[in-house]
Amino acid sequence: MSATIKDIAKKVGVAPSTVSRVLANKSKYYNLETAEKVKRAAQELGYKKNQAAVELVKQHSNVIAAVVSSVKTNFAGEILDGIKDEASRHGYDLIIVYSNSADSKEQERALLTVIERPVLGVLLLSIALSENNLNLLKDSEIPYCFLSMGFDDNRPFVSSDDIEIGYKATKLLIENGHRNIGLAGIDMYPYTGRLRLDGYKKALQEIDVDPKDSWIQSGDYSYISGENAMSNYGKNTELTGIVCVSDMVAIGVLNQARNFGFKVPDDLSIVSIDGTEMCKIVQPQLTSISQDFYKMGIKGVQQITDNIGDKNQQFVSIHIEERESVKFIK
Amino acid sequence: MSATIKDIAKKVGVAPSTVSRVLANKSKYYNLETAEKVKRAAQELGYKKNQAAVELVKQHSNVIAAVVSSVKTNFAGEILDGIKDEASRHGYDLIIVYSNSADSKEQERALLTVIERPVLGVLLLSIALSENNLNLLKDSEIPYCFLSMGFDDNRPFVSSDDIEIGYKATKLLIENGHRNIGLAGIDMYPYTGRLRLDGYKKALQEIDVDPKDSWIQSGDYSYISGENAMSNYGKNTELTGIVCVSDMVAIGVLNQARNFGFKVPDDLSIVSIDGTEMCKIVQPQLTSISQDFYKMGIKGVQQITDNIGDKNQQFVSIHIEERESVKFIK
DNA sequence: TTGAAAGCGCTAACAT
DNA sequence: ATGTTAGCGCTTTCAA
């Protein structure tokens, strides 16, 4: 075992409490000479704080926990960057646990590995928590916040306004002359999906078009969902534009469209939702409704940290990035 | 504060140690009736283990720590999946910390947040540790292992054989009739890059071609490195095939080549290194030398876990995946 | 400015 | 099968 505070105390000839004060930098409470000696001794002995001991006595730590889903969400990185930056600005550490959204047992393990320690708070990155696991989290009395996911109950979250996303994406196509517009990859269970669908319908309603059922293809935000959606539309589709619920879905649609012999955007326009780097590495580059994932991370740590109290359901703004996948028609 | 073992003990009317035994499932050492009562009480009180206390007394935990670099390595997910699966097979938990490879101060924070707790071991996912931080890790006496990165000293690692990667990638092009072959995106500092370069040169040497300096374009495994490399080759390049050191580099090369008016693979062949999903979502799909990242994760936890002792530098096998970006010429 | 002492929640001998 | 006790490494009163 490595050196403890006692070893240092013995070596220097002071009490453990003095060492503790020095190492915790409680200046005013020690003089510089002893401090020097203590620090040197710590150095020499290769002292390393035992956080388990610290947390046990303090009953809290300065670590923030992030729970991410193991499904390949390519925006998780941006959120994490935001969390990390804001956390380190306040001197908090960040630990991440990895959970398969689908498996509630695995989800519980992930959750427990963080809430069994006195973490400052937990941030959930587009994780659909099971009923039980949500209760587990609530009962722990640790502050938490969902990121990139909204809810209709009173759970704290920071996300984009998904109605607005659906609306703006569709509207963008409409403004470019499109009327037969599909919605690809939406998943109906989470609130997010339903909201985007609402936005989509609202925009279409404004120009008096009533979307056929076949225009709305469900999926799970994955590449393959995109391919499937486009396959279902078929090579003779009446659609001239498609709203895709994620960048990966958009790429799936793009490739399958290409397999059908479509040229994008000449034969078919695509607008993607998310706006990650992926949009820029495909050809044509994808026009997108971009979310500010980085800021979600920042606001997330503020929320579990500041105890702002009431304003615990926040939206971050979205913006349109016009690239090359939308064409003006007619 | 939430309920402790003592609260349960009091409620049930037994000693704390009994509660501990029941909750730790040390069967044989308690009878079923008390066990029942204890468990029910724990349930009712919403008891949650305090891991800080457990770790303090046990001086070890069952958590494995993974350090990942915040640069967008798209294969980290696959390694993590391997780690997670193997870890949970043994009942270990996994926590991940996020570190910017470039900033040694940030790297230290990340490292400290895990080695200040009694973790089982730490896995470093393509992290170039600074001298100091490596010593920090060594001094902690916690088992560690580098993943997806080899070294010429005695550090434990599991990675692919990078000479073989460079060699096979180049050889594949040679077998398809190419002689003027570039190497794009290599970074010379880490051992990995030099090794791949060696493999590349070796393959070329076998057919008596001496690569010009301009054929070898350095970079940092990123998309932009790929674009730059191709820009430097120019639209009148003599190259007919290019080995790219990562999928992202390959995509950068692909897009820039397309900007020059090249058709891939008709005018230019590309072989990528890594073989992540990225290879399949671009058109044409990229032929790759694929690494078995998932297995690296598995072997990594075995290594820090088994104390296999000697065999602490392991390779996992690579394989060629022929897709659509290489054309037979002449 | 420093020391002594208590205690955080838990486990692991050792008794019984 | 269960209780008693000591102690993990640290922080924090309280006294000096």
C-alpha cells in the first residue's frame, strides 16, 4: 500500500491533522516551514490521496457522473466536451459510465456504480431510463439531469425544442418549393420522436398537405434505419424531400437513394437533424438543423451544480446550416 | 443522508455485521429468516451501499478504469464494448475518464481521478502519456495496459502489429498492380506511425520501388489530415494508390480526390486502416485493413486482471476487408 | 499554529 | 449463526 498521511506525519514529526491541513491547502492554519517540510515528505514518499477515505468522511465528492448509451451516438462526444469544460472550470472531475439503453439490468449496474459513491450529480445523455432505474436515481437524492432528451413530466432536462426542430426542418424544405416531404427514422416511443413528428405535421398543415402514412418511416436513429426508410419509399417515390431525424439516418437515406439512381439534391432533397461532423464528410454535404450539443453539456453541469431550483427544464437553441443537400424546385 | 447498515441492524434487531454478511451474500454465514428480514428492511429504507466505505476497508474495488482521448477516435466505442463485455463477465464495473491527449495537465487530472481510488486496473485507449504521467501511473502500482498502441520499451500493451498493417495495406495495392503508392496521414512521433511506415517501405522494397518523400504525408489521423494529404499530392499526382492510416484520413483523401475530379477507384485506389463502420457509409465503400478493436478491449481487461505476468505485450490479428475502393490496374 | 480524539460506513477477524 | 471489536485513511471539531 502506498504512503498515508500518517507516514508523512511521522517522517516530518507533526500530527496527521497538520499534514491534512497542509495538503488541503487550508492556509492560515499552518506556517510555511512546516508546510514545506510536509510537501517535500509527501513528494518523497509518493503520497497519493485516498479518495475513498476523503469521500467517506466528507460525504460528498467533486465528481460529476455522465451516463452514456452504448449505441453509437456520434454526438455524445460533443456533449461530453461541454460537460468536461464546464466541470473543470469549477474544479469538478468527470467520470463516465457506459450503458446499453435497451438492457435495464445493465443500465442499473451503470447507475449503481456511480450513485453508490457520493457523486455531485449525474447527467444522462439520451438515455431512456426504465421506470425502476429512474426511481433508483430519484431515491438517491443525487441531483440529475437528462441531456438531449425532453419529457412531459417534471424531470429536469436540457435539450433542443423538438417541435421546433421538426417544424423548421420541414419548413426549410417547403420554402424550397417542396410539398411531398417524408420524415425518416423517427422512433415513436420517446417523447422526442412524437414532438418532432408534431412539428413536421404542423409545417405541412400550414400548406395544406396531409402527409400519407407511408411518408413517415420509423426507425431508431441509426444508419440502417435510414437505408430502410429509403427502401420503403422506393425508387418511384412521390417524395421530393426528406427530413431525417439524425445524421446517420440521413446518410443511410442518401446512400440508398443513390442506389436507386437518385442524384441528391437534384432528384431528392435531404435535411438532416443534428449537424455533427458527419454532415461534412459525405458528398454532397448535408444541410442540417444543428443542435448545440456542446452547450447542452455546459448547461447540464450548471443545472446539477447551481441548484437554480425552478428553471430545470431548459432548451438550447438550434440553427440551420445550409450545405448541399437541398435544392430549390419548381 | 441515506440509510446505513446500522439503521437496518437497529430496525431488524441484529448486529451490523450480520447485515453486512447478508447484503454481501456470504451465505453459509446466516440463516434465511434473518436474511429475509434484513433484505426487506434494506428495501424499505432505500438502503444503498456506500462504496467509499467499502473501498476504504477493502483497499480495493471491482472497478476498471478506462482512459480515453477526447480526440474523436471513432474506434474507441468498439474497444469500450470489448472492455465492458469482458468486465461484466467477471462482475467488474467500468468507469471511463476523458482526457485530452495533448494537454498533460488535463491528462494528469483524468489519471488522478481514477488512481486516487483503489481501482482494479487502468486501461489506456490510444493515449500518449507524458513522461510524468506515466511515472504517476507506474508509482501507483495499479496494473495498467495500453490499448491500440505499441511501444518499444517494456510497457504492457495490446495492439495490432503495426508493421504488418503497413505491410499488408501496401502489399494489397501492389498485388492489384500498383507501384506508385502513397502513405497518407502518418504521424511520426508515436511508435505506431514509424512502424507502419516501416511496413510500407518494406513492401515497396520488395518490388524495388523507392518511395519519394512527397509520397509520405504526415498528419494526425484526422479527416482534415486526409484532405491535406491529398491536396499535397495534387491533381497531377503520379500516385495510383494510397494507404491511409485511419478511416477518417481515408475519407478525407477520398473527398479531396473527388474534388480534383478523380473517380475512386477508377483513377485512384484507396486502402484504409482501421475498418470501422465509417468504411461502409461512404461511397465507394472503403477497402480496409481492419483491426479487431473489440478483442483489444477483451484482452486488455484480461491483462490487468489475470496477472498473466510475462506475456504483457500482445498483438491481436488484423484482417483485410475488400470493399470497393481498390481497382486492379494494368 | 498545532495536537488529540472522534467518527464517516463498512468489513473481517475473533468470540460466542 | 450472530455479536463484538478494531480499524481502513482521512477530516474536523475542540483544546492547548
